[in-house]
Amino acid sequence: MITRIDKASSQVLEEIANLVLANEQYLKESFPACTDKRSLLTTLRHLGQEWTVLQTNETLALFSLSEIQGHVSIDHLYLKTPELITNSISEISSELQKTAMTDISLTTEVGLAEKLVAQGFTIKGSMINFSRQISETQFMPILPLTNPNDRDLSSLANLMYEAYAKSKRPKYVSSEDTARKLREITSSREYLADCSFVSGLGGNYVSACFATSISKTEANISELFTHPLYRARGLATSEIATTMNRLCKRNYSMLNVWVDESNEMACRLFSKLRFEQTNKKVTVSRNIEKNN
């Protein structure tokens, strides 16, 4: 049975909290602002309707569903045991048969992705996690750098869409999608406004870097994008360096970023900046079969 988390009972929320707290990596990635059970329960009670629980006789999985133009993506997936992946996706697919959704995808560890490929999923791509110790640099920005504010989000959403539009696997289908993503980042408690930077003059921005907190000592580059006409000029490098300088002042020690493996330019950039590959996830997809 699938239950939206806003409809879950207090007992189910307790079970979810215990599951999440038992997995330090999942807690850090999905609920970085939560440090104990009390704060986690408070957060769970206020999650949006897109967050979902899978239950039988007990709570088995927690995840969120995001929908864009007939496509549904499973995010923040947590399973009580890895073997549940097949049954979980089957249950979710059955639920989505009742909707207008046409296909489903999720990004998960290599081993779980292989199990889903055996069930008819197709590999669409993979993401690499790069990580490095934060150190202060003397790098001088090429263009003036400022912290983005709410008034900038509309123009930054357009810039972000243009940055991804001609990539091998575009992440977003419209500027409305990128605007939604930026609002999600900047409205979260993890957003580090003073460690995020945009490059440009007079509001004419050509590159941007958005940082979020994972824990008291680790941060994440949630989005990094540059207009195609301004790439390979060192703008992203200067933003990353400035972000690290600011993070260093705030006593962060580690910086992480997930990069699409097919994005050769981004992979080269982070390798050049002495980031090391620490993890890999695979994105798989399958059409949703409709009942006659």
C-alpha cells in the first residue's frame, strides 16, 4: 500500500524516523538539517504531498515523486532492505497506472539499477559524485561576483534553461522547470545564500553556482551552470573557488557535487580542481503500462 506522507499516522512517522536515523548517509543527503529524532519527526510532518511511504505489515520504503509533463521521477529513495527494490517499483507503477503519467525513472546505486534492468528498465545515464577538502584560494574572479537574490531568480531560471538546452540529455524541458528547481533550492533550510554566487554585470548574469549544506562540515554544489557562449573562460572555476573561500570562513571542510557522467566538460573541470570521484549512481527508466 502506498500512503502519502501527509496522510500517514503518527506510528508510521515514528517507523520512518527510525529507518532514516539508522542510515546516516540517507539522513545526510535527504534531511541534512535534522540532527535528532525530534527534528526529523517535525520535518516529516511538514513534507509536501509528493513524499510517499510504501507499507505492507510494516513501513518498507520512503521516497518522493516529482512529475514533469507526463514523466514521474522517484527521488530520495530509501529501502528497508535492497531486495525490496523490485516490489517497491512494481507497487509504484501500479499506482501510477491510474494517472496520466507515461513513464517512470529513478536514480539509484549501481547494484539496485541492475536489478531494475532485469525487470525491463533501460539505463538512461549515470551520475558521478566528486568530492574534495575545502581550502582557501587566492583566485581572482573574472567578472564581478554577487550573491543571488529573489529578484534574480527569473533571469537565472532562463539562463539555467539555456545552459542545459543543448546538452546530450537535457535535464529540463522549459524555463518553468528550472524556475521550480531554483525555488526549491533557495527556499530550503539547507540553502547557503552567502556561499552561492552569480557572475555578471547589472543583472546580466552568464554563470551561477548554488551551494547547500549537507551537515555542519559538508556542503554541496546543488547547481552550477554557464551560458554556452561564456563557457571555458574560467567563470565556473572562479565561482567554485569563491564558494570554497566563503565555506572555509564558515568552518566547512568538505565540498561535494553530483555530475552527469556524459557532461565531459564538467567532469574535466572538477578533476582539474582536484575533486575526486567518490560514488556513482545510475538512472533507469521504463514506460508505465496502462490497464485496459
